[in-house]
Amino acid sequence: MHLARPKSVLGLILAGFTLVALPLIWGVYRGANHVEQLALHSETLVLHAVQVTRESEQLVELLTDMERYARQYEVLAETPLLQLYEEKNNGFLAALGTLEVLDSNGTMMERLTAMRAAVVELRDSVAGYVPGSDDAPIDIDGFARVGDMVQALSTENIRSIDEQVASLQITASDARSSLFWQSAALVPVAVLLAILFTILIARPIRQMGRAIHLLGDGSFTTPVSVSGPAELIALGEELDWLRRRLMELEQEKNVFLRQMSHELKTPLASIREGTELLSDGTVGELSATQSEVVEILRESGMELEQRIENLLSFSTWQQSKGELTVGEFEIANVIDTVVDNHRMEVVTKKLKVRTSLKPVTLLADRDKVRMAIDNLLSNAVKYSPIGGRIGIRVARRAEKVVLDILDEGPGIPEDERERIFEPFFQGKMPTGRHVRGTGIGLSVVHECVEAHGGKIGVRIRPTGGAHFRITIPVTYEPQAA
């Protein structure tokens, strides 16, 4: 059976509140009903006990008056005394009638009937007595017998009240036990319902939060799917539309970068070729000033070419940064290859590259590790002064490999250390630089290292220069989605 789904978050909250509150309301109603029944039962019992006790006491008083008037009438033979006896006798019979009414269960009916018969015999004995005759005297001993019957009735009333009180206590205990088990059953039900609706409310919010986080990280391949109220589903569809739009824009940006990079390399190659011809003296000898200008053009052309290569690398990385081709390799071999690739720049600037490479085998993406090392070494070569030194160290610490790359260049200003790994961030251009960087080299390094579950940071170097440290696991372990 398909259950109606709330169309809004408010509807879901109200439905959850209602369903959670219903068991509790029912439990409160049941408890109040039990208490009300116990209160009514207790009130009835108290009133019955009071009335029975009062009527029993009245029987004792009336019987005492009746005996006194009978004795006086027997001695004095005065008619008013007989009338007083008749009044008390009638009152006694009325009290018996009241007790008969109160005896709804019929437990005292036999005693009351016997007592009524005994009282009637006493009245006949008193009323039929003729003073001064030889007839039978008044049955004075009959009052003692009726008194014993009244006492027995009082005892029976007390016992009946005790039984009712005991029954009431049992009923109260049963009610208390029933309420306890009801609460024990209802509270977990209410808690489970509260948890259920909390999940139903929180799940779509978590789904949207996860989707927004992925969009913020630049991951546009995972479709956005939100379940829950209709308005949240609609919002999820809007987020998925935004994801598709961002993915299209990202693809357009990458295509633009690749096209522009290739288009820039063609005229740049001509510029590089012309500066090489001028530098070699092919077109004639140059003066010192002209040679200096040509050398500046040559260096700027090389830097522009490197920037274009970085743009191409960045575009390639953006397309495949979520995919790693993992394999085993010696990190020292990768570093040697990268150093050889920069041999010409190192010789031209008369740099000294010193390496201290411990043998460490990595299980990682070789190309991306090489890309990260190449970018760092390229920066070290670029910013190092002529005749400067570059240090490369590799060491293993537990299950991690630590790679340090140091140079004697201008270093990283303290106020820029937190932002240099952001894409397209450009810090202050060092003195003597003619071409400003694109600001993507270090961002590629950062993303490459993070993709392997590692970290990169800038360390303080007292002697000046830059000191980058990469720490990555020796064995790559894919992160759970």
C-alpha cells in the first residue's frame, strides 16, 4: 500500500509530532482513567463504610434506649414510657431498613432478617405486657440477644470493609502494574517513532549537504538524488540541474584552456626560435646591451612555455583528478627522472642539486607523483639565484614517505603560506621576475598529494628560501565514498 508522502517539511514535522504524541496521549488517558476509577471506588467504599458504621452505632444507642424504657415500663407501668419505647423501636427498624439498602451484595441480609424478627418479638413482648397481671413478664434477656446480634453485625461490617479495602489495594496494585507496562511499551514506541521521523527529516538534509559538499569540491559526476517531502525532492532536482550546468561549464573551461594553450604555443615557438637565433649570433654579432635584452626575451619565452605547459597539465588533472592509476615504483627513480628533465635550466643557472634519497617503494599513481615533484622542482629552479643550491630529501617514517624540496630563493611570505595552494592564486612577484605565474602549479601539487591521502605544507627555513614538505602514505588506500 502506497503511503501518502508529505509535500512539505512542515507537513512531515507535524505528522511526526502527531504520531509521536498519540501513544503518549493514549497512555495519559489510560492512566487518568485508572486513577478516576480508583478514586470513585475509594469514595464509594469510604461512604459505604461511614454509613454502615453510623447505622451500626445508632442500633446500639437505640437498643440501649429501648431496654431502658422497657425496664422502666415494667416497673412503673406508665403509658408515656411505652410510647417512648415504640419510637425507639421504630427508629431501630428504620436503621435496619437502611442497612438492608446498603447491603447491595446481600452478605448481611440473613443477620438483618433475624435481627428484625427478634426486635419484633421484643416489641410484642413489651406491648403485650399488662402491669399487675399474672401474664409473662417482659423478655428483658431478649435485649441481650439482640445486642449480641448487633455486635456480630458490626464485626461482620468491619470484616467486609477490610475485604473491600484489600480488594481496592489489589486493584490499585494491578492498575499501577498496568500503567508501568503500558509506559514501558509506549515510551520505546514513541522514541522509535521520534527516531524514525528524525531520520526522515535529517536524511534529505544530509543528502543535500553531501551534494553541496561534492559540488564545492568540484566533483560533478555523482547525480544528486534527494528523498523525502516533495519540496525537498524538487530542491534536489534543482541541485542536480546545477551540477549538470557546472559540469558543462567545467568541460567548456577545460576545452578553452586546451585550445588557448595550443594556440599560444605556436607563436611562442616562433619567438623562442628567433631569440635562439639572435642568441647564437646567427644573424650577426650583438652588443652587450642587445645580448642582455635577448637573454631576457629568451628566459621570458621559456617561462611562458612553462606556464602554458602548466595550463595543459592543470586541464588534464581537472579531468582525471578523481582517477588514480596505482602501481609500485621507486620514488628515487621518479626524482632522478625529474631532475634530468630540468638539467638544462640547472646548468644554465649554475645550480647545485643535492639529493638524499632513501630507497622507498610507493604504491601510488606514478604520473601524478611525478607531476607534483616536477612542479615543485620547477619552482625551485625558477626562483633560485644563479649559483644557488637545491636540496631534495626522501625518508620513510613508519607507513609514510616524507619528501622535502628546499631552495635558496626568496621563499614564501608568511601572509601567503595559507593561500599558495589555492588555484590561480598569485603572490607577490619576486624582484627580477619578468613573467608572472598562472598560480596553478602548487594547486595541482596540493590536489595530487591529497588524492593520495597525503599532505603538503610550507616549513620555516631559518637560512631563507622555500621549504616544501610532502607526506604521503607508502601504500595508497582508496577512501570510502
